[in-house]
Amino acid sequence: MRVCKFGGTSMADGGSIKKVMEIVRRDESRKYIVVSAPGKRSKADTKITDALYGCFNALDGGDFKDKFAKVTRRFCDISGELGLDIDISAILDGVREDIIKARSRDFTASRGEYLSAVILAAALDVKFVDTAGLILFSKDGELMLEESLSRLRAALDGVERAVLPGFYGSMPSGEIKTFSRGGSDISGAIVASAVGADVYENWTDVDGFLSADPRIVPSPKLIECLSYDELRELAYMGAEVLHPEAIFPVRRAGIPINIKNTFHPSAAGTVIVSNVRHMGEKSVITGIAGRKGFSIINIQKEMMNSEIGFARRVLSVLEEEGVSFEHMPSGIDALSVVVRDEYLEGKLPSLIAALWRATEADSIDVQSGLSLIATVGHNMTSRQGTAAKIFEALAEKHINIRMIDQGSSELNIIIGVDTFDYEKAINAIYTKFSVD
């Protein structure tokens, strides 16, 4: 049994939805389908989710009617292209009134997935099952996984086939709550875990997970198989094929993920499993990914290494200021904290002042313009000279390394470089390892 999630490009218009229908009908094991809101039809187009956020922002203005009219036209066009025998206009009128009544940003955004699921269920002539009341969040907005799994099992028990909207669930009050962007991946993973799927298929617009960003590295290799751990490292560092939090519901249930291309369904795609060592020989690294937009807070103090609780005080300040960190490399008399620039917006002066008070440091300075690059792979642990090869690749291109960090699992080596060297550094590392 397969649970399938189809992304925004797969649901963008009637033509792409017809491809989705062909894929579902081709294999009777594809029982439960989770969908995103319609995505862009072209580069100049607007995603429905973004259009709905615009509708919410216009609720107190004078152009809500015009903005929602664009959403209405989009879904009416899709329904017409599919030749559906449903009164989509009446459904959209009801959604419009519900948005005005709810006056909720999350509820408004969720209607893209809701309408996508209603349309696909009608097109496939299968049951529509709303995830409101099935995927549950606590009053603090945290996913209640066990309760969600239980509710979904009960709702889908005896249901032969169904279409469900992704991206949202509900709070204890019944109010709609959405995941972060790309959260339909998480919804699909929760459904797959709930029904005990054999495979969770995640359908998108690429043939699978690539070993590097194709916008930076020309024609990077497709990764045929990788582990959950490798996927999480790559996804967290910017590889955007799958939401990084979508791993957890299926990982605990031992369900493999298969990344597939709606527009090239015959391609094998990428399979994500618990352990890939049984898959045979692999290259030293699995993939390279990175992110721009980091700063380093450098704290220096003589005899820091003998001062008990120094790092704890630094972390306490970050917690009190509401700032999370990525890495914390340290030396005998120095400690550095790597933070995303977005987390420092409006907080940097008070954060630095609090660090001075808490640490009584000799010096504190902030360096911006940092990008992080992760070289990821299970085989790195059994091959000598992997780190040396990374450093050699960068040295050959005269790229300065501003930070080095290696996780305790030895699954990745993360280096920091100046942002103006970011693309050049990724190309240098990829080229160095691809000539093996």
C-alpha cells in the first residue's frame, strides 16, 4: 500500500492534475492521496497559498474582493479543464464567507489545500477526508503525533481510497493550524505512518534528490538512495526537495520514502531508507548543500576553559533573548556562536549587551556575511582524508575557510566561507569528489 503526496506543481492546473490522476489510477496500491495547493504555472505566476495570504492581508482593506476573485478564477479554470460535475462556484462562495468570518491567517492559507483535495477527490470519484480534527496540534501549536495517528486510523478505517488536504490540522479549540511552508510533506508522512503504508511516495517536479543544487553545479548526479539521516542533513542545509520534518513520522514506522517526478513518472527517483550500507558501493559523499545568511558571534576570555559554566551562561542568554543557534565551535580562550541573520534582526544590540553582562568577556565581536556548506555522507566515516580533500579543494580555488565543524556522528563536515565565495566553494568541493 502506498500513500502519495503531490506537490504544488503537480496540482497547478488541469493538465498537471490529469497526470496525477493517471499516476493514481495506474497502480491500485496508491490508496491515500495528500495534496498541496496549486503552485506556479510559470515563473511569473503566483502560488495559490501566496494569493491567499494576500487575501488575508486585504481583509481590512478595500481589495479583498478583487484578490479573492483571482483565486476563484484559478479554481474555476481547473475545474473546467477537468470537466468536473461539481458546483465549484458555490464551494468557492462558501470558502470566501468562511475566510471573512474566521479572520484567521492560517485558516485562509489552508483553503488552497482544502480546495485542491475537494477537486481531486471529485475527479477521481473517491472520498474526500478533511484533515481538520484529524491532524492535531496542542494549544502551544506543537504537533500531537500520537493523537493524530489515532484519529487518522479511525477516520480511514474501511475507506478504500481517499484524498486528503495537506499543510494543516486543528488546535484543541477547533481553530485551523498550518505547518510551516512545505508542510504538506509532513501531512503525507503522518498519513503514511497512520495507515502503515509500505511506501510513502512524494511526487514533485524533479526526478529525485540531486547531489548538489543544479543552480550552482551544472548537471549534478541524482542520488538513487540515501538514509533518513543524510536526507535530514541535506534538507536542513537547504536542499529543498522535501520538508526536513517529514522524516520523523515515517522513520519511526520504518516506512521508506520515494521521491518521484509527476512529469516523468517512469524515473526511479530517490529512495530514502533507514540504512543504505546494504545498497553496495557508494561514493565517499552523498551530497553537498548549503545556506547563506549567517553571522558569527565571537567571544574571547582568558582562561575560559577553566571557568565552569561559561558555555551554559552563553546559551542561557540566547534562550532568554529568543535566539537559536546553528553551531558553537570553541577553543581554549574563545567560543563562537553561529546564528542565522534572520534570528538576529532587531535583537543584536540587546543580545550583545546581555552576553557582556553574563560572561564578562575580554572581547565580543560579530562577523556577518557567512555561508555554511555541509558535505554529507555515511561513507565519510570509513574513508581517510575526506576532510583533507575538502580543504584541498578550497585551497586550490583560494577560498578562505572561516569556520569548521564536524558532527559527533561523523555524518557531515560543515565549513563556513564568505558569502561571496559560496557558489565557488560548492563547485570546488563537488568537482573534487566527482573525479573519484
